[in-house]
Amino acid sequence: MRFSAEQEELRTTVRTLVERRGGTPQREPGVASEDVAEDVWRLLAEQVGAHALAVPEKLGGAGYSCLETHVVMEELGRALTPIPFLGSAVLTTQALLACDDAPARAEWLPRLTAGTLVGALAWAERGSFGTDAIATRAVSDSGGTASGSPRAQPTSGPSWRLTGVKEHVLDAGRAGLLLVAARTDRGLAVLAVDRAAPGVTVEPQVPMDLSRPQGRVLLDAAPATLLTSHGERVMRHVLDTACTALSAEQVGGAAHCLDMTVAYARQRVQFGRPIGAFQAVKHRLADMYVLLESARSASYAAAFALANGAPDASAVAALAKSSCSEAFRTIAGEAIQLHGGIGITWEHDCHRYFKRAHGSALLFGSPEWHRRRLAHGLGLTGGGNATRIAGSPQVADRESGTVRG
């Protein structure tokens, strides 16, 4: 699992671009620099071509794999760059690629890869990212079904109506295109919806991490275009892609937490010595390093497995999401502790990484949920659905980070 010289050069390019443009949230409470974020988003598309890295050349992309996307995600996670790269350039684009070839896909894909259109994947419902929780309904205007009949084939115009509620939709307020997983009479399907279409309402949610906006999408007979009737296959691929990409971001954020904590331990003097000279601090820094490298190995393993189409890619993605989530949460918490008083102030970066660590741990399913998926995939459980969150609605809400009532 080694990245090529070209991939490492991509890493350097993205890091330099982000550092020079200051692509991090500002320090004012709840305020991000929208001008800076737009600048970074535009330059990544125009100068780096980051949005098109994992898109085949025949569809107008760069023809690379998820490994290049992994590199970009790690660097964006290091800086907590507040751009919709994960939701639009990764999830929406990959979901669209996994759908059936259609005029609608050809219409939207070039705009997504150019960065002129932001997409969002409307997926989670009732506090769960499992497909069993999806209750949104899709009904054909023509009375057709999603069974493969001519009337059900994807077309260039809306021919379906969607009704339901989607939660935890990344960058929903900014998105111009929504890809929605919904039920038809033949199973799960994926449909495209214009954000400005009648019957579409987006309610902003207030997440723990303000640099990653989320929204609740309400669909009331909203016009939609069918992209594929093989929704289960597409959503399995999207879940693996989401977990793998997010693990890269978590590794990048954890690495920055360790770097700034080591730097602080070298310069903070107590009792006439830098605090990094004390054995107790050394041990905690060493533990952080071991956690980081273990998480990095899991994340890279998931990326290479996904890129190579390995049969165990889903299991490795679940492992990466679980281990990287817990490592980032622990490292971010330790960073605050070792920074002492300055670590809990609003002026310091520590709290932003702490919030991102806890928010991303619950995104796309909690570590516990993915361990259950992994155990089921390995045949270590007595039964049940590998993508279902077991337990009461209260349990599901807690694991997804939603608070009801």
C-alpha cells in the first residue's frame, strides 16, 4: 500500500493550495469564510481537477481511481477546509457513476466535475444510514414501475414523484442537484431531483461541526428523474465509498492534531522545561502516534481494496470507518488535554478538530454500527441485516447523532 510519486505530488499540491488560500474556518463563532471556501473550491476544480479525478476519461474525467480522491480528502481533513467536496465531488459523483447510463447522467456529470454544480446525496432517514430505514416513496407519473419496462427507463425529464423526509444531507442548502434513494413497488431506486423544483424544501440542521453544514430535505410529490432501479447495489457502493473517503479525512485531521500538539509540547515551558520533556507527556504523545498510524493503515487498506475491486472491500471499509472514527475522537480529545487551558478556548484550533472528530464519527453510521456490519459480513452473528441498525428508535437516533424530542 504505497502511493505513487504522482499521487504524492498531488498531495503536496493540494496542501500548498489550501495553506496559501487559508482554506480553514474563521475564528468567529459559527462563521466560516465563504469567500475563502469558494476560492479553494474553484481552484481545486480548475487548477487541480480534483472533482474529476475518479471519473472515467470517456465521461470527461481524469480517469484515475479513488486513491487520488483519498489523497485529496486526507489533505482537506488536515485543514478542515469548509467545502462540499465529500458530499458533491465524492458521494454524488460516485453515486451518479454507479447508476445506469442515461441522458440525465450525461447532463449533470460534467457540471459536477467542473465544480459549477454542487450535488447532495439524500440518503439517511429516521436517524439511520441503513437502507432498511428508507421509507421515501417514488411513484411514476405514467403509472409505470421500476421493473425495467420502457416507461421506467431513465429519461432526460422528470417522470416520477417523490414523497418523504431525508436527514443529514451534506450541504443540502447549497446543492443544486439532489440524488435521492427511494422505494418503488419493485424495490430501492435512485432518482435525481432539481433542488429548485416544486415540492422540495430544505430545512437547515445545526450540527456539532459548523464547518460541515447539513440539512433536512422534505419531499412532497417532488418531480424526479429515475436514474436506476438497482438502488441496493448503488447504495452499497456509496456506503463503501463514503466510509473510505471519510476515513481519509479523519486521518488527516488526526495527523494535524498530533502535529500541533507535539509542536506545543516543545514550546510550552513549565518548571523550567518544555512539557514535552516530561515522561507522562511523552507517553501520551506516543499513544496518539500509535493510534494515528493504526488508523492510517486501516484507511489506506480500505482505499486500495476499493480501488482494486477486492472482494472484501466492504469489510475493510467498515473496519476503516470504525477504527478511524475512534482514533480521531481520542486524538482530538488528547490534543485538548495536552494543550491545557488554551485548548478549551474559542481562539484555538483544538475545538474545531474535536467537533469534526465527533461529528464525523457518527456520519454514515457509528463505529459500533460498522462493527456489527463487519461481524455480520464475517459470519460472526446469528443473523439479521448487515445494513440495519438494530434496536429501538432511540438507539438509532443516538448512533446517528440525532436528538429527538
